[in-house]
Amino acid sequence: MKETISYNISQINEICEKISHRISDQTIILLNGDLGSGKTTFSRNLLEHIFSIENVTSPTFNLINEYLCDYKMKQLQVLHCDFYRITGQVPDDLWHLDENFLVLVEWPNKVTTNWQEFCLNHNAVLITIDFKQYNPNSNQRDIIINYAK
């Protein structure tokens, strides 16, 4: 299912709430978009607002930030990835997935990972979000959300 939503950056929590209803015990969310289009802002708001994770920071220099939280009566491992500075394959030793996980990937197109195959191998739901900002001086954005299994 594909859906396009136009929103103002002040409505980001509403967008996060809408998407949170699609998150299962094993979910991978791919975040595509230009620099400054809202990928990290979305990630931070999703993790703080929906998962009550405090002090969410950008993983630009760490590549992956890991958090643990309670979600739907279960312990959920959250990996927030930023692959802007990587080319090629993501090293396998970066992936230490628990039984219940959420993986947020900024810049998934920078690596050669076959995300559909990755999701199949981990029995994960794949959500792809494309951020579009047409005017860099505006807080208005479009996101295109593609929900797939």
C-alpha cells in the first residue's frame, strides 16, 4: 500500500503516530530523502513520542545508535542507522538483531544491501518513506509511505 501525505514539520508527531500503527515486532523503516528533508527529525520524534526513548541523537558519526524500550508489552531493540558515509555492503557484524526489533535506516540507498531480501531473512515488515522538501526555506514536506511485507 502506498500513501502520500503533505504535512508541516509541526505535524510530525501526528505522522509518527499514523506510522506507528504499522510497526510490528520486527520492522525495518527505510528513510530516503535529500539532506535536510526530515529523516533525522522524523526518527527522533518517532523514538521520543511513540517509544518514549529520551536523548535520541543522530547516528551520523556512530553509524548505529541502539536503544531498548518497552513496546506492546515486550522488550524492543531499536537500531537507528545513518549510512550517509558508507558505500558498499553493510558489514554483517553491525546486525545483532534481537527477537523484537525496529530498525530505522537513513540513507539506505548508500549501501548495496537488498532490503527486501534482508526483511525476508528476518521475517520483518518493510516500510519505505521518501521525504520531499520542495522549498528549503519552508517547513512544508511531502512523504510517500510504502508499506510492504
